[in-house]
Amino acid sequence: MTMETIAKTEAPPFLEVKNYRKRFGENEVLKGISFTLQKGEVLAIIGSSGGGKTTLLRCLNFLEIPDEGELYLGGERLFGADEKVKVSDARVREKRLHFGLVFQQFNLFPQYTVSKNIMLAQTLLAKQDFAQKKAAFAAARRSAPKEKRTQLKAEHKKILTEIRSGQKEAIEKKTLSLLERVGLSEKKDAYPYELSGGQQQRVAIARALALSPDILCFDEPTSALDPELTGEVLKVIKGLKSADSTMIVVTHEMEFAKNVADHVIFIADGLIEEEGTPEEVFEHPKSEKTQAFLRKSLEELF
Amino acid sequence: MTFWSIVAELGEGFLVSCEIFFITLIIALPLGLAISFGSMARWKPVRAVIKTIVWIVRGTPLMLQIMIIYYAPGLLFNVRGINNFPAVIIAFGINYACYFSEIYRGGIESISKGQYEAGQVLGMTKGQIFFRVVLLQVIKRILPPMSNEIMTLVKDTSLARIISVIELLFVAETFTLRGIIWPLFFTAVFYLAFIGILTIVFGRLEKKLNYFKV
């Protein structure tokens, strides 16, 4: 082991998932999944369909709530199935914002243009923020002495106008830079139905990035695409890789997992069957299930 | 009596028909949405109650419902009931809300789960997801069945004459009692004109929502 890998393994994990279990009725889909992920790493999750990959991703995004397990992000305990009190909707939403999710079916909002798709959630959050500030100002005015209130009101109004235009400018700027990043600047006024599947998925990626999630998840991002369109999407995902973007990609694209991921997890029947670096998993798989799966996915290619 | 004086009288009846039409819409469109939420509620008893109400309302003639609301308070409890116009409005409002609710439900359930989930992972509230993401798609989907139902409402206003609301058909019938038959047939002109306008309006609305595809 080199010095570098030692340092890496000893750093506290950015994301830690402990013993995630989830059942739907009789069917136990996740049977105790634990893994860790460092900041800036790309984790690829592979495995045959029905093995629990997508459910795991949905649990990370709180679209499903695990029956058992804990989740730590940046040292903070974000989820624990043992918590007795029901978590409020607002709290769940806050938690979700740590994660972004790109869907297999893109799920763009059809009635909005590309740029509005990317801006919508940002705008709503900005509005919420603005309303809170406004309320805080109003409270401050109420507690101020009467003769000062008119003056304060004018001041506050000026600040609020500035905040609002600042928000608007920031959102527009961010949206444009995101569109540039996914290579779709010229499509900003197009509607989703006017785009190819690959372009739609790239917009979906930009939309997920717009809220700057700590961890961006991809649920088989190229499975719904024609083969000739997968390349452009994978290229964009690869281009996102940087020291501060942490990603989890559920994928069937073995080549992509091999080339882009820092860490690979093979899930079978709700359990982690094998994990390690791409080299370890793809070149020297230890488990028989992994070997069989890899053989099969190679066969499909030819 | 000249032709025009009769048409003017018919016109007054038609205004009452229009009143019934518009007030019913103002009540039934939002009420129907509320009922559709009830019929999709997570809590089973709520669903059961709403479904029973919708079953009863859709399962009995509107004319009977009008009569029940108008006469029942007096006949059953010996209290003074409500006037005929409000009675008609209540009956129409509830009746159409129930039909609308099923149209809304169909539209809402036709929206893919992915749209809700996309909103959820972007940190939107349930209200934001419904009003900012889902609603316009629902409206686009339900516009054709909605226009059908609304056109039926135009003609159903004539049922109000059963409790002597002086709407278009009621006025025409008073002429027949005096031996003038043609106004009865002439009422069709009013209905046709109204439906014609609605056809154009809904056509335009559909076209307007053609800018996106769901």
C-alpha cells in the first residue's frame, strides 16, 4: 500500500451508509448494505436488475425510507431508522437537498423550457429564503421604537430589492454556466420534447447540479437512451468528475464504470457481493457471483 | 306580441340559465378538485366516504337531486326550505363537482410518478410540486373531457324549471300555454350559440397548451 492510499483510507468518510435494509411487503430488497465514500470520489454500483441498486439510490435520496440503518454525511447523522419521532416534511426536504438524483427516464418538466427546468427549484428556494428575510425584517421593525419604523421600512425595502435582484442574477448566471457545462447553451429556450433523449438527460444533469448537492446520484442514466446517444451523456458525467464533486452512479455500462469510477460495488440479491477499485472488481473478482455477472455482461456485448 | 319582444323575454330567461351555468362552474371547479383529493386520500375512511358520496350523486338523476334539496327540508323536518334558485345552485354545484372530481382524478393519476419524484429530489414541497409541476399537465390532459362535461352543463340548466326557476326553457313553456309554440323551438338557437362559443373557447385553450407535450 502506498502512502497515498493509507492517507485516503484513514480520512473520515464523507458518506457512510450503515446496514441499510428495506423491504416491500414480503420482498426484502436491501438486506444490510454498508459502504463509505470519500469526497470527490465516484462510486459505481453494478449488478443485475432487481438486485436492489435502484432501491439503494432511492433510499439515499429519501424517496424511500429504509427500515433499518443509518446514514452519516460529513460526520453529521442524517438518517437513523431508530429515530422514534416522525420527521417533518420540511426536515426531509432539507435532507434531500444534500443529494441530487438523475433519473433513468429524465423526468424533465415538459411545460417549462430547458432553462426554466434548471431554474425552477433554485427560484423556489430563493423565494423561501427571501420570505424568511422579509419576515425577520418585519419582526425587527415591530420591536423598534415607533418613530424609527418609517425610516427602517425604507432601508429594509432597499435591502430586500437588492437581495431579490441579486438572487435573480445569481440564478440566471448559474443556469447559463450549467448549460454550458453540459453543452446545451443554444438549447436554453427549447422545450423538452424538442430535444433528443441524450440532450434531455444532459438537461436533467444540469437541473440536478443547480442545487449544488453534496452527492450527485445517477440511476442508470443511459438505460433509456439509444446506443448512439449514451456516449454524450457519459462524457458529460465524466466531465463532472473533480475534487469536490462526489458521485454515485448505478450503471450497466461496464466500460464506463471501469474508466471513471474510483470505487465499484457489485450488488446481488440485496447484498454487497464484492467491492473495491475497478481493477480489483473487474480484473480479479473474488466472488463467483461477480465472475458470473461480469462474464454475462461481456457476452451481451458480442 | 312581436317576434322581438318574445326573443327579448327569452333572452331574460337565457340570462338566468347563464347565471346557473357560471355560478355552478365557480363552485364546482374548485370543489371538484377538493373532492378528487379526497377520493385519493391516503386515509381509507376518507376515501370510502368520498367514494360513497360520488356514487350517490352520480347514481341518481340531477332532477331528483334538485327536488330533494328543494323539498326535503319542508317535507321531512317541517322547516322552511331554501328558495328555488339557491336550491338549484347547491344541487348543480355538488352534482358537477362530483363529475369533475372523477375527471381531475383521472388526470392527476395519469401524470407519471417521475414528475413528483423529480420535484421531491429538488426539495420542492407537495404544494409546489402540485401547482408548479403537475397542475398544468393535468389541465392539458383533462381539457377534452372537461369541455364535454361543461357543454352538458349548459343544457342541464334547463332542469331548473322543475322547481320553477325562470330560465330559458321555462319562459318558452309559458308561451306555449298561451298558444305560441315557436319560442319553444327557438330556444335551441340560444343553446346552440352558447355551445358554439364554448367550442371555440375550448379549441383555443387546447391550442394554447399545445406548446408542450406530456
